[in-house]
Amino acid sequence: MDDIRYADRIVSADEVKIAARKAQVYYGTNHALRDVDVDILGKTVTAFIGPSGCGKSTFLRCLNRMNDTIPGCRVEGKITLDGQDIYDARVDPVQLRAKVGMVFQKPNPFPKSIYDNVAYGPRIHGLARSKAEIDEIVESALRRAALWNEAKDRLSSPGTGLSGGQQQRLCIARAIATSPEVLLMDEPCSALDPIATAQIEELIDELRAQFSVVIVTHSMQQAARVSQRTAFFHLGRLVEYGETGQIFTNPRDPRTESYISGRIG
Amino acid sequence: MSLGTLVLAVLILSAAAFVAGRRFALSRAGGDPRRLHSLPGHYGQHAALLTAVPALALLVLWLGVQPLVIELRVATLLPATDDATTASLAMAEVRRISEGLDRLVVAEGLSDRDLAALTPEGLAPRLRAVGAAVADITPQTLDAARAHRALQASFGLWMSVLVLGASLGGVALALLRTAPDFRARNVSERFIMWILIAASLVAVATTVGIVLSLVFETMHFFRLYPAQDFFFSLTWNPQFRGGSDLGIWPLLWGTIYISIIALVVAVPIGLLTAIYLSEYAGPRTRGWAKPAIEILAGIPTIVYGLFALITVGPALRDWFAQPLGLGSSSSSVMTAGLVMGIMLIPFISSLSDDIINAVPQSLRDGSYGLGATQSETVKQVILPAALPGIVGAILLGASRAIGETMIVVLGAGAAAKLSMNPFEAMTTVTVKIVSQLTGDTEFASPETLVAFALGLTLFVITLVLNVLALYIVRKYREQYE
């Protein structure tokens, strides 16, 4: 395990970006998530781990109100972004999602050119006044997503023509082009091979300089590699949340220990 | 043996063969199905198929060939003629007399000798009395009819014998082949594949047949009427005395004009309906709204035609055409176009709705996740992704509009005119096909044969539209998935 590069665990910023208090999620009558209290820090990578169906993706989707699009889903409790309740009636989910971007499990580029995929967010949010500005945003987003060198000569070809790993980096570029404050990633590497995974992990570590990143992952190694904070979910509850090194080497809760040592999950 | 009994006999034999094949296979395996290569049912199926299919195929083939052979033989008894029309009329007369003799035999209980003694004198009224529409009978036609009847009887007997023989042969062959290591499953699967291929060939062969018949009649027409006049003349003025102007343009223009109006009505409304139903409506609204819209598609077009004639036409005339000084006719291009557009709405909305629903949810999530609103998502992500399918739906709708007849007859009138005024009566290719062919004219004059040329033109246009639709759908689908 010595050759695996672990992320720097020292967190420079201590500001709380997103805070959840007693968050509950119901799908119809099914109580999917109970009493989740989490403080997600700014400029930090936070990993959510846990067995399938434990509620980690559900909680992730609460953070930018993507659950609003699921019929029958209800969220209770309090989730704040920079101190403001995101479930407040005055908050427009559209604006919230511009600030809290999301990358999905399966790469889902739009049926458009690579350029138009990245320019999509800046255009709908009116972030640029001229074509030149959009060009600039697209280039810098693709550079930050480590896709510029591969894509710069084929910006007008369809995004769906890229390989799986490139598509996922395109989706990340698309998400960071709107300059979000938080980037949510729902198992971003589960459909990728190890090389593409390594590229994305490196990318996540670089993105930490600008945003706070929340990543759901099934791979405990990945959580250990990329994150500074880790939350372990089990059966719809947050079991343990803390510094990644401590969770993996010295968990306080016996369930966490069982999971990371492979006895449950 | 009549045809029905024969088919029934073959089917009963086939059912018996199923049971026998199954039993026989089991007994060959000593009652242990595990020692058989296939399930016992497969052996039964194999026997049943082998019994029924070749026999029925033989039957169909025989029924197709028999009249040709009989008529070839009977024709030698008739006075020789060079004219194909006269010959076919004489042959039709022979068939009617032969049929009449059949009925006479039943009605009057004639023996074979009575039949041979019949003379043409006074026979015609007796045949008409039993319901055979014969005109006058000559000794030659009567002889020919007798021969026709006799041949039919003997051919019928041979057919029954051979079909039943084929059927029994099938049973025997199946049982002979049945053994524990005989691969009955593979054989019957292959058999079924061939039946399916034969079924699809029927549709293909019919298409080819329709096209060929259109092409031959059209060639016939162009021999009587110059093609350049048909394609380039701007007048449509058929005269049944001869000397007609048969230019296609007034009709084609009417067709195109009405179809464009119909699509201008149907495409936006249908598409917006589809977007509402698939993206905005909740499951409950969707549950009743979608069937309600699809009911529109079930209304016969003649009913739409009545709606155009009685409601839309007069309303347009009173509220638009007359106040604007554009015309005083209640049948107009606008009437037919509007009503046809309404007819096409469910067609376009239902197809587009399915296509929009097929756009993966992950694309919607991706767009919402970037902070796009619902209408931005629809406009920028869903519609572009669904576009090839939607274009296909629109072109299919256009094909229907072009082929529509009843709404035009009742809504737009029958006057062939080249005009830009949408409140004037015009007509389409389909309407003129109907009007050129109704009435008892034989298909020999350019005025009737023009219908086939019109039909072929229409066929080519819709074919091109359909091919275009398929091409667009294929091309863009590859790019987007």
C-alpha cells in the first residue's frame, strides 16, 4: 500500500460550508434517512461511505435539492449552505444548484458538442457577456478537468464520442464551468477503469483548492486516498463522521470498524 | 370434398399427429422423458407441423394454379380471338355459366345425362332463375362451361387426394424420424422460423405487387397521354369525350398546400402537448389526458370530414373569408387543412411523447444538477436529444396528410385550381384518384388510367418522405447514443 498516494489530510480552512441538523428523508412512507448531523467544511474533500442502500446518495442529493425531482420524496430537518436554510421557501432550487454542482455516477454528457456541453451552465446562468468570455471559461474548465489537451482539437465533435473516463472528466468540466462553491460527486468513478479513476482522483485533489468536494464512493481505498473527512452511513443513519485518518485507523464506533475491516456491508 | 372440410381434415390430422408424435417419442424412450434429446412436446410439435404445413402450402399453391390451368384448357374450345379483352370477357361468361350449371344441378336435381343433353335454347332464363347473371348462351360457351365444370370437379378431387396424401405422408415421415436422439427442438424451431419468414414475405410481396401494378398501368397511361403534359401542364380538366388536360400540378399544389396547413396546425400543438405530458404533467394528469388525446386518433376520418363540412367550413366562411373579402365558399383549403391538422395532433403528440420519454433520465438530472430550469432543460437538452425521433414523427404525419382523402372531399371541395388564396376551394391528388375511378368506365382511356399515374406519384412522394424520416432518425441516433 506504500505506493498509493494519500491526500494531504491537513485541512486549511475551518469554515463550515454546509451544515445538516436532524436531516430526515422519506420516500413515500419509507423513512430512508434518519437524524443526520454533518458539518461539511469549505475547501475540503468529504467522502461518504457505507454499504448499498445506506442513504449516502440520498443525503448527497439532499444537498442540492435534486430529490425535488423524485416524486414522493420528502426532506425534513435543517440543511444550511453558508448559514442559509436551503429548504426555505425563499430559496430557488435553480440558484442553489448553480452554487452546488453535481457529477453523477454514470457519465451523462448532453447530446451536444464538447464545447456546448461545457458552455451549457455559463450560458444558462448568464456568466459571460461575450463569446470570448465563454471561450475562456470553457478552456479553463477543460484545463482544470485535465481534458484540454485531449479535447482542444475536437471541441465541436459530440461529447458522447469520448471514452468513458473522458466523458466523466467532461461532466466534471461542465460542473466546474458554472463556478460552484460545492461539488457533489455521486460515485464518479464506478463506471471507469483504474487509470481513468486515478486521473479523476488526482483532479478531485486539485479541485479542493477552490471548492468543497463531497464524494460518495463504494471504494474505501478511494475514500482514504482522496478525502480529508469521512462520513460512514449505515441503514439510513450517520454512524460516524470525522477526520479520514482517524475513521480508517481508529474508528470509535464498532460498526465502522466492522465495515472498514470488511466484516459487514 | 369442399375446401373447408379439407382444411379442417388437415388440422384434425395435425392435432392427432401432435398427440401421436409425443406418445411415440415417449414410448421410444421407454417412458423416460430424460432420455429424449428434446421435450416430448417438441416431438409432438414437429409431427404436427410436418403434417399441416406442407399440406396447406400445397393447397394454397394448388388453388392459385388450378384456375390458370383450367382456363388454358377451356380456352381451346372457344372461338379464337386476338383481342385479350374479348377473350377475358368470354372466359368470364364461361365461368358464370359453369357456376350457373352448378346451381341448376342442385336446384332442379339434374343428373349427368340431363346436363349433357342441355341445349342453349331457353337455358339462359333458367340459369337466371337460380341467380346466375348470364347474358346469352352459344353452343360453344355451353360446351366450354361443361368442360370447365368437369375439369373443376376432377381437379378438386385430385386436390383433396393429394393434400390429404401430403398430410398423411407428413405424419408418417415425422413418426419415422422420431427417435430419442432426434433433435426435434431444433427442427421445430427452424420450422417456426420459416413460417415467420413466409409471413413477412407476404407483406413484402404485396408491396412489390402493388408497386408493379401501379407501374404497369402508369406505363399504359403514358402511352396514351404524353408524360411531359402530365408532369408540366398547369391545367386539370378531364373530359370523358377525350381531349382532356391532365396536368398534375393543380392537384399536387392542393395536396401540398393542405398538408402544409395541417402540419402548421398539428406540429406545434402536438409537440407542445407531448412536452407537457412527458415533462410537466403528473402521473395522474397523464393517466387521463394521454388516452383522451389518443381518442382523437380513433375517430374515423369521415367524421372529421363531417365536422369540416358542417362546422369549420361555414364558420371560417362567415367569420374570416367573407368579412375579409377572400371568398364565399365554405369548402376551402383552410377548412380541410385545419381539420386535418386536428386529426394529426394525437398522431404527432403520441409519437413524440414516447420519444421524449425515451430520453434517459440521466440527461435531465445532469441539466437540473447544473441549475437549469425545466424549460431550459426541455429546450436545450431534451428536444435536441429527441429531435431525430420527432422529425421522424412529423414526416410520418406528413405522409398521412398527403394520403388523406375524406377530409379533403368534404372540407376542400373537388375543384382543381392553382391559387394562393387559402379560402378557395381546391382539391388533392387522392380526391381526384377517387373521382376518376368512380363510375363504370373500363380502364382503357387516359381519363381513368391517369388515376394510376397519380397514385404512383403520390406513392413516390410518401416513399421519399418515409425514407427521409428513416434516414434522419438513423443518422442522428448514432450520434446521440
